[in-house]
Amino acid sequence: MESTCRCLERRCLLFLVVLSMQFLPTRTQAARYVEFSVAEEQPVGSFIGDLNTGNSHLYVLWQGPDYNDRIHVDTFTGNITTAAVLDREEKSSYSFSVLLYSNGLLIQVKVHVLDINDHNPVFPVDVVHLILPEKTPINTKHVLGSAVDPDLGENTVSRYEIHSGNTNSAFGLVSKQNGNVLYLDLTVIGVLDYEQTQEYDLYIRAYDNGSPPKYGEMRVNVTIIDDNDNQPIFNASRYSAQILENATVGGSILQVFATDQDSGANGHIMYHIDRINSDQEEFFRINPDTGIVYVNKPLDYERKGAHELIVVAKDNGSQPLQTSAIVSIQVVDVNDNEPRINLTFFSNDNTPKISEAANPGQIVARVTVSDKDGSGVFSNINVTLKGGGGHFGLTTRDNTVYLIIIKNPPDREIQPYHMLTITATDSGTPPLNANITFNLQVEDVNDNAPQFTAREYHADIKEIVSAGSFVIQVNATDRDEGDNALIQYSILNVPDSHSDWFQIDAMSGLITTSKPIDCEVDSQPRLLVRAMDSGSPPLSATATVIITIRDVNDNQPAFDQSFYNVSIPEDTAAQTCILTGIQPHITALLGLYKMYCPSLVTIVIPRSQRVLFKRTQLDRVWSENIHRVQEQNMARRREREDVSNLSMSRLRDADASILEPRTKRRKVDPIPELYTANVTSTQLDTSVSAVDTSLDIHRPVPFEQIKTMKDLCHNICRLQMPGQMGSSLRSKLLLYYMSCTSNPVTAARFSYWLSSVLSEEILHSPYSKRGEEILEALANFTDFLQESVPVCETFLTKYLHLWDGTSYRIYILVLITRFRLYPFSTLNDLLLEPLRKLFFCSNVYFKCQLLICLRKLLQNFITVELERYNTTLRRQENVLENTTESFNHVSLFVEEVEKFQPLQTVAEFIDFVDAMCLVGLGLERDNALMMSCVLDFFELVSSLTVQYGTPFVLLPSRGLIYKGLFANNGMTCSRMCGILLNCRNGFLKLKSMPKPDNLGLVNIDVNSIDTLNACVLDFCDSLWRYRAFKKDTRYPTAFTVEDGVMEALSVPRVNECFSLHRHQAFLGFAWAYLKEFQPPEKKVHPDQIKQAKRSYLEFLRREQLHGIAEFIEQFIKKASSSMSKSHIAASMASP
């Protein structure tokens, strides 16, 4: 506000002056120019000059900024004085105009401010650091810049000098005037020697020519860098030492020493042994820092008695210098060699063994001894033999060669191995000895026959057992070993023993029934069982097995027909037989019919009436034929049973080492009821109401009383767990409790129960309804928890090796979808490799189910297991670091995880499924159902980045991509176009995503982008641009065809074969489109679509082929204009 008023005041005064000049008498007065000067830094009020206005009133008009606060003009006297201390460096002159009111005279005034020496010269910086090597050439210059002095003329910078610090006059100054600036260079004028002076502190002053002169000072710190100009020097040219040959490895021998006048790295000496010219076998080593020589390997005087080492001392300069010295080491001999024993066995393979049938005096081995410290005469070496229990002895004739012989033949069954020790002692002081201890194996001969555990075995079975039923198991042992103890069992064919009713397993001795047995034929058959070893010659033993067959009431009385019609005369006498039973030959005929066509014979033929085939020789032939037919029918019936029973039994027999011993199956429900121990029914009845109303918070509440979620929440702190945690598969409330509390004891109890049930009911048992119920409940359990059970994963890794792909298929595949993340090598061994084998040997429906399962497994990896792994890993790391970070509950079954890259596992899993799909499609000849499942999988893979934020994009293999392009199904081609479009969107999003910290990023793969671009070009060329199979150097595609190949095929318009209107997969759509838009009287041809491609594309979108429509719209530029449907119909013409 104040500045505005002052401005208005000046304007008003100026207006008055101009107005007064208009009305004052006109005088011819020229303007007057006046200049004054005043020295700067004068005190306020210093006189500058007088305008000599004769005390006429005047008005001052300033030019430029308002400086009336610096210079004062008396408007009455005309005296000019300073109003402030003037500084020439701030402003060198002031101009203003003065108007006299009396005569209108205008005086222009300029006041010059004169410079005085009031400033010191100033360098731009206070300290300058320079680094120079000690061999810097003389006259080398380094620019230091210039000092600045605001004063003028003689008062500015005029010269430089080194005030102090120039030791030995090593440096000089060179200045050069350029305009008003005096530049300064530092020049080397002396020899720089690091060994004499390592650093210079030069104080340089800049002077002006004032009186007195002023100066400014700058410090220049010059650091001299050492140059490697001195080589190391040893304190001796040759070193010598003596050392015993048994010196300890690592012991020191002597120390060499060298000096270097340089410093730093140039003076740091490192020692080494010249291995090229000395000690190539590295018997010695030297400490590179201290020069101490050590024993590196055991020394041997007998091998080398003197060593000469060339030791090199080298500095650490950029161009290192070195020198060498000789080190002579004499090895002093000691008695350090013990006798050497050479042992040669007389067996066929030169191993320590002897037959138990060997005779006394037979040679076992030859022993020779030597001593490197001896003179070559071995008579001074004493050889002894220990062990063998008196069965072996040592003999010699010349004290040079010793023989181990048999004194008493050994018996393998008493002692199969004998430990023998040979000791050789020399005559040195102290004496040295050598020992060789070996186990002499006594080879078995077949001198023991098998022995049964009993001479007679008794068994008791019922006659209604089916073929293959267990009877008894016999057991025999053989004291021999190997093939001599390998026993095979057989049933001897003894007349009238009915041995054909039974069979025996040759290896285990398990006797089972081979056909139906009949108590009426023989109620106590006696079998003669033989056990024979595999020796040469074989030995055998026999035992009797007496089998008692118990008759059962398995035949009910039956009439031979349901209606009888008998006519008798009315005078028939009493006791006259009017009806007899069915005849035996009729019974036999009906029996034959019942075997071949059981549906035609509905009556039951009593067993007592089947004796027709048991009396005569002819009847026996009939009986044998009938039994043969019965066996064939039973075999067919067994083949129609569940395949899994037979497969699992064969696998258990083939590799019993995989399975645990089978336990006795339970007869109760495998999933236990909810039951709490030590709780009576009375207690349950009386405590039901207490769940809601009791105030006793210390009394435990049995879990079976909990009926609602409210009860569970109210009593969650005092619940008493049931006796079997497996009841959680029946109780939803118990399942809620387990998932919310995450009690490790509860989880461990449940895991223990589940492990035993899975092993007993499924792994070691054939297919059953009980097993199906267990797996169904377990699948529901894992779906509720959204996680796998570790015990279940262990079961799957065992069961998948035995699985035939049919038993419990639905539930096994559901459990696989919850598998946890592991490193891919582990995941492949546990899960993927067994599935791959089943995949390649199964039908197409199993392949499709497995692909659906693997797709769900991938989705589980991405949505659940990645987060579970990261949280579990952070929890483990925080436990190790003792931090207190809290984590949300992520798993009921907490297990330690190993650190790996989970995203790398996911990527390798996708590659595994890709390869499996490609081979599977080849095996099934591109089955449409299987191709749909493959596309489902890769639609999920291609959308991982956009939907779930995974930091990588994986393309299907080219084999799968081009199966989509050349498919005979339009939907397949459209979906493959959609997959390529998803991959493109994934790459775009990947560019904007930050790199994750701990998941292991699979970076943007340039090769994948190139592959995507090439496939997109091929799809566009084939479907839209009529350029299929054409080479284009500007846009290389993924597949090329050699020149001349297409011409040789003689296919007309081959480049259009896979266009949208001629592609075999789209011919039906093209026909439907043309019939819809083409007038009925005109013929239609697919080439008519060329004129209406965009409309045809919209038609395909309407037919649910969204993928190909969006693909074309994304990668092909739209036409400048589009035609209406009527225009398209009118423009179509026959080709």
C-alpha cells in the first residue's frame, strides 16, 4: 500500500512540473550535463558535488531504479551527498535529472563511484587435491584455475606465488593473462620420488597491486603415487636345511626373507615355489606372506633323498618385479617302512574263500613279504598266522614264501566265515610290523536236505469254499545257503489222494484249493508234499498233509417240477405207488443244461442226486468233462470281477518289498463314530442342557454333546476331544474346530489314524466299498480345508506305483488336485512320473480325466499353495531370527518346507504337461475330446499373468499351436487363437509388473516373444491374408516350406487352403453364412466370402467363435469402411 502511494505521489509531481512548464514563460534553455565522482566506502553524508542552482527550488527525477536512498540531493541548495555507504562492486555509477522550477533548466547528473582496494583475491576453492605418479615428467602442467578480485585495475589479481610447502622446489607456477583474468597452472619442475616425499601441501597466494597489496590463499595437496621401480631382494641367495623323512606333514622347515623399497602393493612381497623348474610333485609348500617353507606331502628317503626348490619373491605391482633364491633340503633316512605283505588266494576269482569239502593240506593262499628298509634278505622277517579255530596252518620252506593250508576241514553250517590275521615283524629297533586281516568264506556244498517243521500237517476246511481258498501253509528249512537252500514245494500225484483238488505255491508252500471239493467223494484227502532244494544234485524231503473236509447243509430239498398231474383209476388199491421221483439220467441231463444255459433250468438239483456221474467209468468221463466246463465258467466269472483286485495282488506278489505286511482287516466301520472315552449315557443326558446354561467353566464338555455352531463357540475352551480323531470325517462341527484352532496334537492324532486306515483298507487290500467310503470322506475333508493332508500325500506316492487307473479313480484324482508344492524333481518322482506311465498306457477317457485333474492341480498351485509356501517360509525364518511377527493361519498340518523357487516348479510343471499332451494327442490321433481338455489347460496357463499376476508367460509348444491351426474343428482353431491372444496380453502386463522379491521370477523371454510373433504371423497369413506357406524375409515365420515343394504337390491355390472361407474346419460355417445372405436362386461358393470378410467374422462371433474373431480384430487392421448386409448380399457373385 505504501509503495502504491509513493508511485502516485511521483506521478502527481511530474504532472505538476510538466503543467508548470506549459504555463511558465518560454525560455530557450539547453540541457546541462554534470558529472561528479566519489570514492567508494565513504561515510554517509560525504560531499559529492554542488549543482550551483542559486538556491532555486528544484525537482529530482531519477533514472532507472530508485536510488535516492544511496545519494541525497538538497532541493534548495543543490548539494549532492552520500545517503549510504557506496560500493562500486554493487553499482559503479548513478544517473538522475534535476529540473529547476525558476527557469525550467534541466540538468542531467551522473555520479561515478571510484574503486578502492577493498577486496582480497579469492580462489574458487580452498583446497585442491592432486594425485601424481612419482615418475611424472618435468614441465607437466596441471590447471588450477584463477583467483577472482572484484576490484579494478591495479587492485585486481596481478601475480601468484607458492608461499610454503614446496619441498626441494619440486613445483613451480605458470600464469597466463586472458582478458581481465590471470590463469594459473602448477608445473612439475623437479624429480618426484615417493621414497623421499610421499605428499606435498603447497600454499599458493594470489596478490593484487594495491597499496598495501592484498592476497588470497589456496592449499594444493599433491599425493605422490608409488611406482614399482624396486625389485624384491632376498637376504641370502641360497638356503639349506635337513629334515627327517618321517616329518609331519604341515611342519615348518625354514624361512626365506626378501625386502622391497617400494610401498603399498608395490612393496608387498608374495612368495611361491617355481613348480615348472622345481618340486613339480609338490612335496613342499611355502606361505606366500611369511616365506615359511612347510612339508606338503609325506617324504620318502627311498624315493628321493634331496630336493632343490626355486623360491620366487614377487611384488604386487601392476607390472610386478621378482627375484629368486635356491632352497636345498636334505631328507634324512629313518626306519619308517614296515614290512609289506602280498597275499594271493588260490580260488577261481582270487577272493578269500574255500569249499567246505576241501581236503587237509589243500592250499588256501600264498603269502610273500618284503621290506623297503631291508637289504633284500627277508630272513629277518617273522611271519605268524592267527585265527581260524585250528582249521588252518602256515608253512614255508625258505622263509620267503609262506603258504596257508587246511589242517582240519571247516564246516560252513557251524561257522561260515573265519577271520584270519597274518602278521609280519621286522628286526628293526623298534621293530615294525604289518597286519592283514581277512574273512575267509567257507563255500557251501549241498550236504543238507530240506527239513519240514512237522512230519504231518493237519487242516480243516468246509466243502463250500471256492477255488483259490486258503488251506494251510507248510514250511521247510535247509541249513545250506544260496541255491542249495532255495526250496521249491510240490504236491506229489499219489493215487486216490485227490491231489488235483489242491495246488501249492512253489516258493511259499501255500496250499490252496484249485477246484470245488466234495466231502461226499473224499472227506479226508491225504496229500504228500515234497520240498526240494536247488542244489546239484538236489536233495528233498516229504511231509504228509491231512485235510479234513467238513460237510455243510448246502442243499435244500427240491422238487423236480413245480406241478404234477397224475391220473389213476378209481379202483386203485391202497399203498399203490402213483408217482416216482426224477430219474438219474434226467437229473444228469438237467445238470448239463444248468451248466451251459443256467437261465433255462430254474429248479435246484439236489447234490445227493448227482451221483450218476460217480459210479461207472463212463460216468467218470462225463464227470471230468463237466468239471472242466465248470472251471472255465468260473474263470470267466473271475475275469469279469474288478480288475484292480487282480492287478494289486500281482503287484504285491511281484514286489513285496514295497508293501508293508498285510494286517488283519477290521470288521467294524473304518470311519469311527463320534465317541468320547469315560463318558456314560447318563452323563450325556444330564449335561446336554449344561452346554447352554452351565456356569462351570472348568468342567470338560464331551464333543458329542455339541450340536450347533453356537454350542461350539460357547464351549470351545473346555471341549473334550473324541477318542478317535477320524470321526472328524463324520462331524462337520469337529471339522470346523480342527480348521479353526490348528491344534498340532489334534492334527497328529488325525494323521496317525488316517495313515493306519489308508494302509490297511486301501493300500494292502483289494477294491472294496469300505475303501470307497473312506476316500470319498477324505476328498470332502480336503475340499473343506482347501489343502492336502501330508499323510494322504505319502499314501498317494505309494499307491500310485500300484494303481491301475480304475480303482477309486474319482477320489484319487480329487486328492491329487490338492498336492502341495515341492521342488520339481521331488514332485516328478512322487507324483508326475507314475501319472505319466498311466497316461501313456490308458484309454482316451482316462487321459482326459487326468488332464482335468492336472489343470485343477495347477490352479491349486497358483491360488493356494504359493501363498501357503511363502507364509510358511516366512514363519520359519522368523522363528530362526526370534522375531515376533504374527501370521494368519494357513494350514492345519504345519510342516517344515525347504527353500526353493516355487514359480520355477510351476513353470517346469507346465512344460511337463505340455510334452505329455503333445505325445498323448499323437497316440490318440488328435481326439477331439482330448484336444478340448488340452485347450482347457492352456487357456488357464495363458491367463495366469492377467488373472493371477504370475510374473511369467508360457506358450504352448509349437506342435500344439499348429495342431490348433490345422485342426478339422473350428472351435479348436478359435480357442487356440484365444490362447495366443491371452499370451500377448500377458506379455503386455508383464512389462508393467514389478519384480517379486522371493518367488523366483522367470524373466520376459525374448525367444518366447519371437515365437509368439512368428505364430501370430502364420495364423494371420493362413486365416486372413492368403499367404500360407509363403516365405517373407521381412517377417520370418515359425515354419517354412522349401521352394518347389508346394509346386510339386499340384494343389490349386495352396496359399488359400487354410483361409477362413476354405479351411476344412470352417467350411460348414462358410456354407451356413452364404445360405443366410445369398439369394436362393444363386449358386454359392466359399470364395464369395472374400468380398465380405468382416461380416463373415461377425457371423463367426455369433456362432460362439469369439477367439478367432478377437484374434483377427487385434492383429489385423480394420478396413476403412464396412458394407451393410444388403450390400454384401448384392455384391456376391459366383466365381
